[in-house]
Amino acid sequence: MPIEVVCPSCDKVYKVPAAHAGKRIKCTACDNVFRVEAGDSDSEAPPLTPPVSEPASPPSAPQMSSTQSAVVSGAFLADDENIEVIDFRSSQDVTIEVISYKRLDGAQRFVDAQALYYAKESGIRFKQVRMTLNNSEVILESGALQFMHGQFVMEDSVGDMAAIGKALKNAFLSEDEPFRPTVKGSGVVHLEPSLEHFLITEVNNEPLIVDRGVFYACEKSVQVGHIAKSDVSTAAGFLGEGWYQTHISGSGLCVLASPVPEHEIRKISLTNETLQVDGNFVLVRSEGLEFSMKSATKGLISKLTSGEGYLQTFQGTGEVWLAPTKPVYEALRLP
């Protein structure tokens, strides 16, 4: 169970994993850094920012039985002063962290050392998803696993030939991965490090449709599949996205890979409204929204003179996640 802590500076109350006992954390209200003391309160409190890394090894967390906490003891304690926890979420049996490497010192060429130096000065870091399981299951994007430590069994997400055939068909049409492995057991799972930005979000029985490559991992209570696009014009692939998109439903924690940091994502809520987007920078949308491709202008002459083509059109009530700065980063990668 999480423990209750109180900021000694502003008295703001938080609930943090018991494994943070002895660790320094930062208050989101006043930026005060203080050490977590063990507690046993179950009162509600807002989430807290990740623990602040410190050079000295923190004391071990108190031992907990399976009935006391769903988090494996010590899972949040940094095992290297070069690793910093930048985000985390916990459910009953799974804890998900996004960790980053403060520096990379392994360059063997001056040109590589120079690139790493400027990357560090610019705030560019390798990030990695770390998942702590307590007799539970997670679903991973194909190829996402790097290593895991504990008692685990890995299985394919599909079994019989009919399901395999359907998965291959959907993957071919969507250009998505056909199989997503399931990891079962207890221990710590590390996914592939990347320069991408990882977002930990919670799905609450409100299905989402995500862009290709956005899904990364989730709890077993979350279902991941494909959904056909709504009309022929959309399915024709004006944006090169294929006939199907990734569909996420159920309830639980989910990790999404984003081309831009979270603070650059615009989450637009629609209430019986219409949103039109010119370009391929929509990351996530609510399933309940009607999605289609519509011409920006009417008439052939207007289309030729306006310079605008087809717009992604979202209608109804729901939410759309946009990454307006994505084209900027794509342009920077051009030779």
C-alpha cells in the first residue's frame, strides 16, 4: 500500500510507494526537497513527482508482505546514481517507471564524445521504461523488451491459427506489429532505451485509437487490437497510415511512445464539435469521435488555388491529442 507523506515546508499531503521510504522527493507545490519517512495512512492524496536522485546510497525500504503492498520492495530505489526516475505510476500489481540516464561516458571517439556532450547540454537523454511486476502480466510492443530479472514466462498474444491469420492480415493492412508478447510473473522488466518520450497514461474503460508506433506497453487488463478506418477515403491512406489503426480498450496503465515531450502535446476536448487537422501529427483520439478525411475546400478550382488538400476531421464528443511540434523535429532530421 502507498504511504502518506507531508511536505514539512507547505504541509501538502502525498501518497507515494512504500519503497520510497528513505528517499528524497520533491514537492510539486513549493519545490521543497525532503526525505520520505515510513507511514501507514491510506487517505487520498495527489500524485508526487519522481524521487530526486542523490549520490549516496539510500537506506533499504522496509520489508513488505504481499498483502501490504503490490509493489516489489526496493523497486523504486535507484541502483545507480546515473539513473533518474522522471515519471512513475502504480496500480495494484504493476509499477511503471520512466527512467533516464543522466550522462553517457562510453564514447571511444572524439566525434562521439562531442555529440554526447552537446546532447547532455541540450537536455537530450536516453530514456527507458522499467516495469515492476508482482505476480501479474504486461503486454509489450513487439521488439520492445531489453532484459528482465525475476521469475517470468513470456507468451505470444495470439494462439490459434485463426487468430494468427487475423493478426497477420491486420498487421499487413496497418503496417503494425502482428504479435505482442505477454510477460507473466514477478520481477523487473526493462524495455529498450530510446530518445523518444514515454507517456504513462491510465485507460478507464474509454477506448482510445492511437497512431502507428505510439503504443509501447500496458497492463494485461488493457486490450490492444486493431480497428478499421471508417470510410474508403480515409482507408485509401492519404496520410500513408494504412487501413487499420491501433485500438486500446479496457482499464489499466498504458505506456505510449511520443515523438515530442508531454508538455508539447495539445489535448483538445470536443463537445459536439468539429476539429480539422492539416498534417499527420495526431497521436491519440477517443474512439467515440467520428473520423473522416474531408476536402479543405469545395470545387476543383478552389482545391487547385487554395494549396490545401484533405483534412483529418474529428466530430462529436471526446479528446484528440495533437503534436504540433512534430513536423519541426522531422524537418531537423532531414539531410
